[in-house]
Amino acid sequence: MAKIHLPKELKLKIQGLAVIIVAMIIIVQFLNFMAKIQKQNKKQEPEEEIATTSYREKNLDIYQQKFVPNEYQETFEDTIKTFLDSCVNHFPDDAYAMLSDDVKKRFYPAEEIFLSQYYNDKFQGNMEYTYEMWKMEGSSFTYKVKVFSDLLSSGKGDIAKSFKEDYITIVEDENTATLKFNINGFINTEKLNKKGENDKLSIEVSSVDRYVDYEIYTFKVTNKTDERILLDTLTKIDSIYLENEKGYKFEALKYENDQEDMVLDPRETETIQLKFNDAYKTDVYKIIFSAIIDEKTYQVRPYQTKDTLKIEMK
């Protein structure tokens, strides 16, 4: 058979084309192999585990490095999403229905107030949100929420510079056993009923209202004498304070109280509230009032040693 002689240039082109075809075959085989491996890995990873991982990402208490218990994670996230979706999709009546009775009484006794003071401030327009676990303590689970404009519709590209923040706490309604929300940074109210007394005063700690940045304690104070008694002279910042188990002190923000709050007439019982710059503490061991004195003595001898009253909280 006669040999066919091809021009050298054509030979090179054919050889190059053959190399390309072989390379393509190898690439396709490699891609098919990788796809097969990925498919096998996906089969080995249960769907339930994938879902759990996504839930866990937002349920880590960054302060304590603890996760919300697994049995609560999905329920909590679904409930949070229902509330926030109601807000961003402009169904404020549904969101209002999910607020706790305590929040309604404290802040929003009518839906119109919720609309004007909370909803309209955070959810006007096309909004999006993110949320993550902030802190859990006992039966309280508090999440940090950021609300911001829909980046696609607004054209604004930096979430970090334009968002509104709130802390919402999941609580259980005792009457209906359904999950509700405390918002506005309000966490919970705890009944305490702790008491301390000395020769001049009897002080009962009725309750504490916990917020993200501070706590408000309610006291029932009784003057046991026939003289006017000063609960505090208001001359020192740290004369009324909380003390935790490690000995750290958290002073009362007494400037928010009127001077008359600190004066008790003979045999009088008064209810007063004091705010402490104490970010959500549950390890308070003592509450101390260290500047108690009768009014007459203080007027004559202001530097007279003051009486101290301690209330043991544990």
C-alpha cells in the first residue's frame, strides 16, 4: 500500500488536535470522578446533621462558649424567624401578638404604641435582619438582632455602618405554654423577697428587672424609728452597691433618683427603685447600703460615722 505523505504543517495541526482531545477526555474523567466522590460524601453526611450545624452556628453563647441545648435550637430559631419575618414583611399585628404580657404592660399596652415607638423605627421599608445568641442564663435565652436595609433594593453596601440593634429574649408564657418575646433589651423580672435590717431600717428586696445594660431593683424600706432617717446621704458614688461572688462592686446610679427618695419619715414604709450599672448579673451575693443616718445627726455632724445594712442574696 502506498504511503500517504502529509505536509509537515498539517501533521503538526493533527498532532495538536489529538493532544487537546486527549486532555479534554482526561479532564472530563477527573470531573466525573470528583463529582462521584462529593456525592458519596453527601450521602455519608446525614441531612439532620447538616441542619443541626446551621442552627448551632447562631446558638453559641460567645461569653460562655456554650451552645443552646440541641433540643431547643430549631424551635428557638423558627420562633425568632416567625417574629422577625412578621416585622420585615409588614405584619406588625402578628409580631405584636408574639410579645410577652410583661413587655406589653411595661412598654406597649396598645398595638398603636408598639407601632409608633418600636416597629416604625426599625422596620420601615425593605428590611433584612441577622441574629445570633448573645447570652443564656438559667431559663433566659437572649439573642442579638441587627436590622438593616435590603442591600439590593437600597443600593447601600455596608451593613456595619447602617443597622439598628435590639436584644430579644425568648420566654415561655405560663398560661399558654407558648414562646413569647421580651424586646427593647428587657430580659426578665425575677421575684426575690430577700431582707436585711439594722436598728434604724428594714429593707426588703422585692424584685429585679433585668436589662442588657443595667438592672433595676425594687426595695420596700421601713423606718423603724421615731426620727427621720436618710437611706443615703448622696455624697458618695459607691455608698449603695451590689457585690458579686468575686467581690466586684456595682454602684447604684443614684443620680436618677430624687433626693426625697432617700428620706423616710418616722415609722414610714416606702417603695423605691434603684438602677445599677450591672449588665445582666445573676451572681449577686450582697446588696449594701453604707450611708444610713438619722437626719438630725447628719445636719449637726455630717462626718459622723454612718450605719451599714447588708442584704444577703444567696
